[in-house]
Amino acid sequence: MELTGGRWTVRGRGGDAMTRGTVVEEVADQIAFAIASGRLRAGERLPSIRRLAGEYAINPSTVQLVLGQLRAAGFVETHHGIGAVVRDVEAYGGVETWRYLFRFSRRLPDLAVRILQDILETLRMFYESVTDKIEANPGVHDPAPARRAWRRLEMLARDEKATPADVHQGVLEVLRAGSMAVGGGVFLGVLNSLGPMLAEVPEVLDVVFGAPGLHVWWWDQLISAWEAGDMGPARQAIELLDGWHAEVLGRLRAALDAQVG
């Protein structure tokens, strides 16, 4: 689906016939991309259901499915008597909106780098918060589950066949175990959304999880400090993240630029 000269045009992959479900995905992705790239701005109205159905040669019910998917992902909102209106995704989008936006990494490198930077900064704040909680109540939170998850990560890192996606899952398990040990809560829900989000972009997996030994070492620093009841080494390890994050973001930018080139 393309917006050209004020007219919407639907095109399937390779011009092949598409099932209804594929049509919904194609059209929803194209509208979402138009919003993400700024071609459709917050507050703009989409064409009416009847007009969309006529121009795309699809049923009004299929258009409703497209709008429903976009509404669920936070890209549009519908108003009685007005129709579908583009939302300000930056101001009002939730985790699912940003996860959807991340799909466009190869076409919107600036956005992809910024999203990854936000994710990494969010994780850093979580590490600091957990460190504060453990330090404030020494001996209350059991590090054993996190250590067990770390051992599995260590074994995974030794496997020559392990992929960045495998390492990603191993790191997530350490994060989950650590989070649950200090109470879980809302962050664990956010983590369960951010994890699959990273997995959708191969370039992100490569630059973040391509060196498993680094993750094994870093998590060992945090868990060892937790076990010893002295979070000083953990704080030093967290400080190292700033330089690593800058390196990761630079490598992601280079990888995405290479895709565009």
C-alpha cells in the first residue's frame, strides 16, 4: 500500500495473489510504516472504510481488520463520525507500538538505533535499581536462581553452534531469574515484551549478543557481588555499560547502513 499523489495503492509481495490474512498484514504494515516515517502525521484522518475498500478492491470487513490491527498496535484511534485518525505514536505508543516500529529497522536506521538506545538505557536503570534494592536489604534476596540461570548461559556460550538468538534467550533467563528473586513485578512484564522485540531484528541480535563470553563475564560480576553481599563490584560493572552501549549502537548503525547500501 502506497500513498502517491493523494491516492492509496495496494501492492502485494511480488504481485502474487494474497490470502485475506496476508492482505491485512501487508496493508497494516504499509500504513504503519507511513506513520513511522512521517508521511502520515499525527491527527491526520485515514480514508473512509468505503473508500479504502474500493481503492484496494478488498471487502469492508477486511479494511476493518486492518484498522483493528493498527488500533491494537497504537497507530490509529477511531472516533464515531470521524473515522480512523493517526495517533502520536511517540507520545502515546505503548510497548507493542515500539515493538511494531522496530520491524522497520532496515528502512528507518535512525529510529532503530534510537529504540535500541532506549532499551539499553532502560535495562541499565533496572540494574541500578536492583543493586540498590539488594544493598538496602542484604541477605534478603536469594541469588541462587540467577546463578543457576548464569550457569546455563555459561554452558551455552561454550557451544560453538550457539547463535546470537540462543545467547539472547540465555541472557533473558538470567534477567528473569534475577528479577523474580527481587520481587518481579511490572518490570518483568516489560522484560517479557522487550525480549521478543529484540529478537525480531537480526542485526540487533548480532551486535548485542554476538560475543557471548562478554555477557557471561558481566553477569558473573553482578551475581558474585550479590552472593558476597558487596555490591561495589556490581556498580563498577554497570558503569562499564556506557562504553559498551556506545560501541553496540555504532555497530548497529554500520550494519543497517550496509543493508541500505
